[in-house]
Amino acid sequence: MTVIRHLFAAVLLIALAGQTFAADGQPPPPEDVFRYVIYDAGDAIEIDWAIDAGAYLYDSAFAFSAANPAVIFGTPELPAGKVYSDEFLGEQVIHRDKLFVRIPYTIRGDRPASIVLTIASRGCLDSGYCYMPQTWIETVALSQPRKSDGKLTLTGLSEYSNDDPRPADEVFIADAFAVDGNTIEFGIRILPGYYLYKSKIALVSLQDNARAGQLDLPNGTIKTDEWLGEQEVYFDEVFGKVAIARATPEAMELEIELSYQGCKVDGICYMPISKVLTVSLPEANAVTAMSLAGVPVSEQARLAAIITGSSIWVAAGLFFLAGLGLAFTPCVLPLVPILSGIIAGEGDDVSPMRGFTLALSYVMGMAIVYTIAGVVAAAAGLQLAATFNQPWILILFAGLFVVLALGMFGAYELQMPSGLQSRLSRISGKQTSGTMIGAFIMGALSSLIVTACVAPALIAALTVIAQTGDTLRGGSALFAMSLGMGAPLLLVGAAQGKVLPKVGAWMVAVKNAFGFMMLGLAVWMLSRILSGPVTMMLWSILVFMTGVFMGGLTTLTTTSTGVQKLGKGFGFLAIIYGVILLLGALTGGSNPMKPLASINLGGGALITGQQHALPFQRIKTVADLDREVNAAASQGKTALLDFYADWCVSCKEMEAYTFTDNGVQAALSNTVWLQADVTANDAADQQLLERFGVFGPPTIIFFSAEGNQLYGYEVVGYMQADDFAKHVQQAFTVSASMSTQLIKP
């Protein structure tokens, strides 16, 4: 167990090291940390700063100058800052969060149309990183003189020489900027003598690929309105934030509509005002989903949002439950006979505690190696499933199962070399330590099996690691999911220690049964690289030999027990099924669930029922995809792209049980079926996978009849036919209007 603890500690150290490097090695640029908006109030330049959390600006470092000598600046007006003890500069006054600076000015001679403003500043991060002194140069348009009732006034002037209400655009000055890829902050400057209603402020996105959430507004001042009663209003200024839910993480120019309504104190009230503003959103976290606006969210995006947005313990708990659900999928169930074989190999004396301990060692080996492999692969941009499903790896692993099966059949004694076993025994003082380490190693090897399952939970964790660099959260989710997948194995370990026969012929029979299970695992592994008929031939041989082993060819006697009769009956059925599989394989069949589908009698299939050919068009490159999607759009057809690989078990399940379904084919009747075979995982395959951020097959992408990708409708992993048909109908009827990104030529 000491080895397990050390390996688990190594996982956490790798995760923490990755996180530290991401934080300290690449600090964000200063323009992303210190943002500002500049206004001309007529007699002063006003600057609203927004400072990121964990950053600050030095009060004494501010300096302002105008390139035009006709503009003379007065003393800048800054709010009181906070005293901060700087390690090198001593006590300093700093500013955090928001900062409003007012720079009064006078003009000699004619008023220019604009001035070139130079701002000097210097700031640091709480992590200890300090930026070089910054110089910001901005051209500021100045308000211009106009005549009103024969008196010369300035548009934008803070104090007026008459009581006439000003135009709304001169009274309420709105602007907005991005805090980060998923947050917008907006501000509305309000001239003295005017106010805005809080209840009338609203912000919406004018684009389909982003939606605005609920506004975060500060508390206002309660004012009794003659017509509306008590209202919360803002004087001078108001700043608000809004979360932006996005369908795609790429940087974008987002158009928003900011609405508001206000009045003049003891004067007129303006009509509702709507301003269209453009905000440059930087690249966002790819896990952000458009859930705020009811836009569909893919399951992997929802799970990834849990990792990044929830407590690390909450995320771990939810991913443990997700792993528990994966434990009963075809990719994880093969782990049961492997563990059972290990416990059966212990011999006669297996207690429940011993079985549980072996299972725990096996599960920890699987979970730790699976987590490390996932973290490394995601951080390096590798295709984890493709890497572990290379033909030579599958052949090697299948060979290992055959060797283990021979041990179950008694061909040799399954144990570690005596020299190594003795050395381990001296180290630990326990004769069983060799088996514990062996179980751990087998668990580590078995993690390769699990990589065949590409599930939303796995994609979510890998996405977080790959696109945010947060290896601690992503790795913790992977580890919790692995433990969830292994939790049922702990029950298997404890139960087998309780129920396995201790002595006699039953023990031999059980070990032989596990031997056949190991051979089945070998065939299952090889099915990823062998043709369908050859795989079915291997299944036929294995099923036939299993039936013979169960006594299917022996006759019943009067002394046979009820259990023996039942076993022989099942054995006889297995022999018949093995023969049927052989016939199907010899005639080109490939589906063990429909072994006689390829046999024709008099021009008709022996097994009736319509067989659906799948109308997939194979594509290889991004250019192929663009061409076919554009061609489909020109015909008013939708399209789907199916990522497939020969080693992908769930891909074959989709082809055998989902794509052949009548309801599914009806839902896709006006759809062009595209398929990318990424078995080779070459440069063209990787480029296509990277185009959509796909970590492995099966992953299905949908496109609208306009050629737009339907974000949020991606399907990852196996989906049953009925659910898939409903999903397709919803994607093409509801979300066509929400398609968010044209396929770029």
C-alpha cells in the first residue's frame, strides 16, 4: 500500500506543478488586467478604471499629460486609496477594483476637436509579479461648442448656463468592455441633475452565439416618483456586470443592446433609450455553455462547467457518481473477470477482507494510471484513446489475457518469481505483498481497457485540463471518476472472498470459468483491429469450447445433480450458438447478435427483417468536410459528422444498434451522413479532431441546413436509438435558428 500512497502523491504533485507553472510562468498582459474607459465631461477628462481581482495600481505612479499645449490640466482628482506595505517601496497608497479619475482642464485659444492623452501608471499582482511602468496613449474627442438661446455652451459640460434639458446622449453616456471572455462590465455616466431608474436597465446580446445572463447591479438610492411610487435610482454613475454564456470559445466582436431610462430632477423624463455597443470578447473557456438563455448544452460542457464552477469536493463527488454509471458499460465490465481471476488465483483461503484488499489495490492501480495518462495526454494535446489502441498494444494486451487464461486452466502456477516474491516479503514482512503489487500492476494495465470508452465525463475532464491548464481540478475529476468506475469491483472483491468455493472440484471449475472469461477479453480486444467475420469466427470457437467445458456433449445420468443438469443444458445451447456463429462467419457475417443475417436462402435472408445500409460518405481532411457541408447546404440539407475508429467499441455499437434504427434513419432522411475514420490518427485526422476540440470517437457533430454547426448538440459516446432520434429531431427543428458559426472556407 506504500507504493499506492506514493503514486497518488505523485499525481497530486504533477497537478500542482502544472497549476503553478500556468499561474506564475505566463502572467496576463497588463491591458487585460487594467482596463479603462475615457469620457470628456466638457471641463474635465474622466477615466473609469476596472482592475482585476488580485491586482492593484499605485496612486503615486499616475501621471497625465496632453500633447496639445493649448490644453492645460489641473490637479487630478483620485479617490482615497488603501495603504499597502510594499516589500521594496515601503508604505504605498494603492487602488483596487474600480477607480474613477477626474482631470480638470482649461483651454487656451480655440477648442481643438480632440486631444492626445498620455496616461502613466504602474501596477502589480498579489502573486508578487509587478509590471513594468505602463504608458497608455489615447485620442479623446472633445465636446464642441454650440449655441442655445444665444448663449455659447458645450456639449457634455458638467454644469450648464441654462435649465434646458440636454439631449439624452449628452446626459447618459454609456460604454461597455470585457472583463474576461465570459463577463462584460458596463458603465453609464450620468450628468449632475439627472438620474436613471434601476428597473429600466437591461442588456441583451444581438447575436445567436452568445447570451447575456442576469444583470449584477449595485444598490441605488430610493426616490419617490410622482407616478411610479418608490423607485431605486442612480445619480452620477452606475456600473454593472453581466455573465455571457457562449456557444464557442473563440474571440469575438459581440454586439449588445443596452437599454435604460432616466429623468431630469424636477424636470422631464426621457423616452426609453437603447444603445448598441460592440464589445471585444477575448477567447473564453471552452466549457462555457449557453444555459443562461435556454440554448442547448452538451452533456460534456455541463460537466466541465461543474469542474470549473463548483467546489472541488462537489465536482469530485459528482464525477464519482458519473464513474459509477460508467462501471456498467461494455468498456468497464471486462474488468470484473480480470479481478475475479486474480482473486481466484489466490487459492483456497480467500477471506472477504483479503478479497476487498486485493480489489482495492487493483482499483487504485487503475485509477492512478488512468488519471496520470489523462492529465499528460490532455496537457500535451494527445489523443489518449488512439494512443492506447494502437494495434501492437492491443495484440500485446490480448496476448497477456491468453497467458493469464492458461494459468487459470492450470498450465502453470500463476505467481510472481520466487526471488522477487521473497525480496518483497522481507521488505513488507507479509508473504502476500507480491500479490498485492501484482493486483496493482494488473489494475494499471486494465486502465488501457477503460480508454476505449469516450464518455462525456471523460471529455469534460480532459477539456478542462487542455483548455484551462487546471490540472488539479481536471485530474481530481478524472481520479474521482476512476474510483467510481472501480467501486463495484470492491464489492466483487469482498463478495468473492465470501462466496468462492474453498476446496474441491468446484474451485477448479471456477478457475476454468475465469480462464474462458480471460479468453473472451482477448477476443474483445482484438475485435478492434480484426475484420468482423474473423472476430465472429473467434467468438464461435470460444463459445463452442465453453459449451463443451460445461458438459454440453455429455449425457445426463441418474446421479447428475440439478446444478449439473442446468450446466449441461446451458452448455448444449452454447454449442448450438457456437455453430450458428461459425456459419455466420463463413458467410461474411460480422454481428454476433445477428449471426445469420448474411445467409440467403432462395434470394431471401434466413433472418427476416429489413437490413439498413448506412449511407456514410467518408471524409479525410478539413477541406473535404467544408466541401461536403457546403454542398449539403446548397441543397437545403442538414449534415452530421461522425468521428469513427476501428478500435472504438462504442462506434461499432452505434453502427449496429443506433444508425440502423428506422426512427433514426427517418429523422436523418434529409441529412448528409459524413464520417471521419480517425483510426490512423495521422496529421489530417488530428487537424480534423482539433477543428472541433474532439478528444476521441464516437463523437457526432451536427450542422444546420445553412451549413452552421449546431453547438450544444454534440453527441459523445454511445446513445440508444430512441434517444438519438429525439436528439436529432430537436437539433434540426429547435436549434437550427441558433446555429452559431459558419464552416470557414
